Amino acid sequence: MASVLGELRAAHATAGVQFQVVVHHGRVALGGGASMGEESLMGPEVNFVFRLEKLAGSHGVSFCLSESAAGQLGGVLATTAVPGEHELKGFAAKQRVYTL
């Protein structure tokens, strides 16, 4: 994952097209194959990622990592805290987020 993020960072710097990357680490449910013809991810962690994406956009953060993702990547990639603790709609606790 660290290698992919490094490559995406390099591409972001030279691509000429702006894009955003949001990374989170958590448990999800996989299912829906029989009813919808394709697998889908479900659960609160999926919703968390979508809320994190909105937060990143509103703060102008191109690479946004949740606290759990930053912890998993600890020591491998240098991260910087996005100042403050942030509310995500539908989640009670305020969140700390990080950028590369």
C-alpha cells in the first residue's frame, strides 16, 4: 500500500489532472453477488470512507488517511496531521485525519 501511495503521489505531482485519494483501514462486509450479479462492500466503514472523502475535499487535502490507516502505515510513510478533530456525519466521535 505504501508503494502504491508513493506512486500515486508522484503521479499527482506531474499528472496535470487533479485527483483525490482517501485511505481507511477497517472491516467491511462483502456480499450481494446472488441478488445484484456483482459483489459489493457494505457496513459503517464504507460510509466512513465516503464521509472522509467529503472532509478531504472541504479541506483541500489530496491524500487523506484516517487515523487507523495512518497507524497501519506508521513508520513506512511520513504523514502529517490535518489540524483539528473533525466531525463526520453519522459518526459520534470526532476524527483525526492525516495527509502525506
